[in-house]
Amino acid sequence: MSDNLSLSPREREPSERINDFEEVVKGYSEEEALKEASRCLQCKKPTCIEGCPVGIDIKRFIYHITQRDYLSAYKVIREKNDFPSICGRVCPAEYQCRRTCILTPPGRNVCSPKSINIPLLERFIGDWAIKNNVDISVSLKKKTEYKVAVIGSGPAGLSCAGNLIREGVEVSVFESLHTLGGVLSYGIPSFRLPRQILEHEIRYLKKMGVNFILNCLVGKTKTLEQLKQEGFDFFFIGTGAGTPLMLNIPGENLCGIYSANEFLVRVNLMKAYKFPKYHTPVNIGRKVIVIGGGNTAIDAARCALRLQKINGLEPCVTVVYRRTLQEMPSRIVEIEHAQQEGVNFKFLLQPQQFVPDANNWIKEVVFFECFLGEPDESGRRRPVIIPDKKVRLEADTVIVAIGLKANVSFSSTVEKLEVNRKGEIIVDPQTMQTSLDNIYAGGDAVGGEGTVIEAMGMGKKAALSILQRINRRSSGH
Ligand code: FAD
Ligand code: SF4
């Protein structure tokens, strides 16, 4: 490595890691963390902070690392972020703090390899705290008389709950699934985010006094009115974007075709890869096609490849995307990992129909060839179909990962709650308040598919607005 470039983390060999669901990236050793931290220029104007959606004082925590004062570094991060070990693993820092680091030349839309590897330093500190059982005594304020119900336990809900409990507000988090964490638990595979890390960070909130209620689909199991009758004064909706978009083309209901959500839930939550120890297998074919180009598509492809290996099959997984590698919304590092592991990629193909075999099982996918036209509203060049040019690819498993939209299981039950045409809840971006008094919202339920740290940022903003309201009421205004 040149001293000018950021230090790459240690990773498990692809040939080894595709046999299991254990973590791929090893992170920095102490020596490596010290070396990387020493590259930081300790800028007078630390532009890195502008790129962090929750405003961590990056310069200060890196300084403490250089002094080997890891406890102080941890405290600095925890001032703004409750989940350093999670964010240090999954944050798309290449488009955030690393992109705004002074070592990335201005005007680039992705970081330079020279920029400081901030997330790996954050992860080093978060993991150090876990390993050393560090329990910084967060001074909990005296209890207020107010109660808040948080609906959904993804990063938005957890961050909102953490920020409220610290200020003495009684918080209950209601989660429809049997497990906490939202996408962190059912979407992102354990080879990217080990579950013990997530469990540790959630345990911290439990210790602070957050009350968690599982298996409760708010809107059905309990209504908003019932929660009000139970004495809740304020509400935060963090129900995410868990409804899969489908292609709506012929044959989409054939056997062997999954939405990525269903596939990932079966693998991550129901532990399909541990069958027969867990009684929930997932059918995996010899030829898997994943349609899409985001994080979800890459995660599904890498899970499918591992399942093939575990089932003794020759790995054969192909991600098919309608634009090119350059426009893929997935994190670059995840695409590279998938390529190293043997996932194939095909570009500029748009699915036209699914073709069955005699048993109504998927046999073949027919695609239109495309070329790139003018940019669309996302700024990426639009794929244009060439109608008379078709490609046929064999497949016995297809995973559709073309996007997600808001989960409306709760919002659709709340009268007069304003949503946009996509079902996303409309909020005042300054306060995260919805069209209804005392009801706030954040995360993917508001902004559509986003990132973990953005969801956490919105959860925190809503918590601060609720706290202001509580303080005003407490002082008689
Ligand atoms: P979610 O995480 O979706 O959580 C919402 C929770 O609300 C869920 O647990 C759901 O069960 C619950 N819920 C819904 N309705 C109800 C109800 N009526 N009652 C009770 N509970 C309810 N972002 C990154 O930054 N980095 C990544 O590497 C990354 N990878 C991703 C990979 C995948 C496969 C996916 C799908 C997303 C990924 N993302 C990534 C995006 C990121 O995970 C999301 O932006 C983030 O989780 C949104 O958080 P949230 O709290 O708004 O919603
Ligand atoms: Fe260090 Fe980069 Fe932040 Fe400057 S901008 S303080 S070099 S991380």
C-alpha cells in the first residue's frame, strides 16, 4: 500500500467465505487503526463532518485514536451515534464522510482512495467497546410524565427511541416481526452485519429502559386509538419501505420466482441456510438469476451463491441489470465482493417475460436488449428497449430485486394522515411532524429507500422535536 492511500481492511478469501454466512470484512487491527488514523490531517475546517448525516465529530474521535485513548473516541462517537459498530459496517461512506474528506478532490461524486477510511475507524472503536464491555454511563434524565410509542424497530425507530429515553421520556417500540432491527435484521445478511453486533447495540437500548413489544402489527393488532387510550402522548412512525415492487410481466407468478424481500427474510430471519437445524428451507436452483442493481440485489445474489455451495451445487448466479455497472446503485465494495465470489453480471437487459417448464416452474427469462438514453429524474441515463433484440437466459430460480415502496400497514389505518402518491408519509422536514398533531415519522417510510444512517438521522430529528414539545408543555406553554 502507498502511504498516500487509505489502508484496506483484511478480508476472508472468496473461496473460503462462500461456504458460510460468517463476516467477510475483518476490519482493522489496533496497529492498522493507528496507522490509518495517523493519516488524518486534523484539518482546521474538517469537511468530513459535513458528509455525516448525524454530524459525528470525526476529527476529534480520530484524534483520540492517535492518542490510543479509545474510550474518549467512543464517547465522541456516542454523542451523535448510538450504533457505531453497525454504521462502521454498512454506511455508504464513500458517498458521505469519505467523499467530503479533504483528501477527496472537490467535485467527485464518490470518495478518493486517498480519503481517510472513517467507517473502518468507527467500526474499530465500536468493536473495541463491545469487546471490552464498555458501558459508558449515559446519565439518564429524571423521568417525564410523557409516553411515546415508536412504531417499527428499524434504525429510524431505534434511533428515535434512544434519543428519547436518554432524556427521561418513557418509550415503547412496537415491532410487527418476532425480531428487532428492521432491515438490519431481515435484509442485510450476517456476512455483512453479524447478528451479535446488532443484538449488542439493541441490548444497550434495553438497558437504558426502552420497552420493546414484538409480534405487534400496529394498525391491526393494536390501533392508534388503543395506543392513545393506553396513555401514549406522541407517536413516531418508522415502518420502513418493506413492500417489494414487482415487474408485472407475464409469468411472474411461476414457481421458483421470489421477491428479494421474501428470499432475504427466509435466509436471514428464518435461517434457511441452517436447514434442517431450522425447519424453514428455501428452494435454491442450479441457475439463479437476480434482477436489479441495488444493495438488495447484490445481497440476494451473494446469499443465493452461498446457499448453492452449502447445498453442494456448482455456484451459478447472475445479476441482470437494465443499465450498466456505472449506474448500479449498490455500494461499489459490495459489487466487488460479489464479483470476487463468482457472481456473474449482465447489463443492458430488461425482463420481458418468464417462461415455464411443464410443471409451471420457471425455465427461462426473456429479456429485451437496451441502450442508454437521456438521463431520467434520478440523474442516471435511462435504459431504452430495442424491441426486436431479445436474449433468453435459462433459470430455475429468479429473485426480483427492483426496489421497495413504503409499508402502509399502519399509515393506511390512520385517518387524515397525508401521504404522497407512492404512499410515503409527508412530513415537515425541519421537525419530522406529519400532517397530524403529535404524530412524527422518519426513515424509509418518509423518504423511500435510503440508508441506515439517513434513517437514524431522521429518527433523531423527530426525537428532538418531540422533546421540544414535551419541554414546552412541561413549562406550561
Ligand atoms: P426498516 O429498517 O425497514 O424498519 C422498519 C420496521 O418497521 C421493520 O422491522 C418492520 O417490520 C416494522 N413495521 C412495519 N410496519 C409495522 C407496523 N404496522 N407495526 C409494527 N412494526 C411495523 N443501507 C445502508 O446504509 N447500507 C447498506 O449496506 C444497506 N443495505 C441494504 C440491504 C438491503 C437488502 C435492504 C433492503 C436495504 C439496505 N439498506 C442499506 C437500506 C437501509 O437498510 C434502510 O434505508 C433502513 O433500514 C431504513 O430504516 P427504517 O427504520 O426506516 O426501516
Ligand atoms: Fe481528517 Fe479528512 Fe476530516 Fe480532514 S477532512 S479531519 S483529513 S477525516
